[in-house]
Amino acid sequence: MKSLFTLILSLLCIYCYSQKKINVILVGTMHFNNPGKDAVKSEEIDILKDYRQNSLEKITNKIAKKYKPSKVFVEYPSKNQKTLEKFYDLYKAGKPYFQEDTLTKSWQKRYFEEGEIFQFGFRLAKKAENTKVYAMDYPAEMRFDLFQQKAKEMQTIEESAFQEKIKESSNKKNSCFSKSDLANILKCFNTEEELQQNKGIYINLFNRLNKTPDFYGSDLVSGWYRRNLIMYSTIQNTVSNNDENIVIIVGQGHAAMMQEFIKLDDRFNLIKISEAL
């Protein structure tokens, strides 16, 4: 009888363990190197300044100490995982992970020197003693450049409405930059209001750009969802039951989508950056 009770208790413990959720610290961020390719234009933060570096040190120290994440995911093409690993191995060894003299364009240098993948992701992963950093991006062509043309052709929305939304979003983001500390900037970027507004523009505006038989708007929105779903599936298929805490570092637009996916996924428990810091 005692052996049967012990067996049942063991099975229950196994079941409980299998149901334990993985904590996901979600960080929606601006691009530290700010290539200026997004429709929403934001100010520069100059991550290389001493006070920015000090803030980044404090942020990564806090997350590493509090959660010790076993995996850090960054917005780098997942098909190039091996390349990212080579960069990270050099970074861990204290060696240059990119060759400046081979870069012919200034934006390339800024990408490697200032980008959040390396400044934030690599720094955090090293402090958490991770063996690798995980790529999760799935670049996809989305024809935002056709917006004005389609708006004129279909006349389902006014092009000025789009510009007004972009201006409103830009102003809100720039108000976040008025905060001196990087931790407060990130908290501002990840408020519920900011994430909902970012995601809402796809439904409120883009999805209306349809006129049978041309469904440009819905194709654009579905392409955005598809890209994010594929990115998220990379995370789903990379984590294991051995992971207790993981970190996802992505642009704010992706974070708005990831938040919804995480809430619907019973394997994960969402931890916002405001809670982590």
C-alpha cells in the first residue's frame, strides 16, 4: 500500500513539474543603432555614451542576477544562427566580433557596434553564463512603400490619416526618450498603451486598404502576423522543460505581437520589463 502511495505521489510530482511554466521576460526596444527604416521616426539615444552604458550595465546585471535566464533570443535571422554563435563566441572571449575594416558602409559599423542584439543581448547572455545567443528573426518583404499608391487607388482611407497616426506614434515614442534613464525609456516603450497602439494600427488602418479583387491591406497585415508567428514558433521549438527563465529582446512592434502569443501559450508566463526592472 505504501509503495502504491509513493508511486502515485511520484506521478503527481512529475505531472506538476511538467505543468511548470517558463517565465518569459519580454523586452520591446528601439533599435539602438536607429537605421531610420521604420515609418515611425524616433530620436537617437547614442547607446555608446558613458551614462547609457552605465544604465545598460545596471539593467543587464539586474536581469541576470534576478532571473539568470538560460536562453536569450534576439532579432537576428534564425537561418544565420551559426554566424551569430561565432560572433558571440568572440564576444565572450573578449575579442572583436566584427572586422571594422571590412565594412564599407557606416550603417554596417553602427549595426555591429551599437545594435541591441550585441549591446543588450550579448551582454546579458554573457552575464547569465549562456553558451549561445538564439536568433529568432524571419525577415519578410512587406510592401509598405505601396501604401500611398494604394490609398489613392482604393480611397477607403485618407492618406493623411496614416500620416496623423505616424505623427502621433512618433511623438509618444519621443516623449519616452525624454526620460534620462534607459530603464525608464524601456518601461515607457512597453506600457500597455504603447504596445496596443503599435499593434492597433494594422487593424485600424492597414486592414482597410482593400478593394475587391485587390486585398493589399489584409495581405500586408497577414504578412506581419505570419512573420511574427514564425518568429514565435522558433522560440516555442527551442525552449525545453529545463528552462525556467528566458529573455526575448525585439523591436517594440514585435513585442506587441509576442505579448499576445505568450498570453495564449500555456507553456509560458509573461514577465514585462517593468516587473523585471
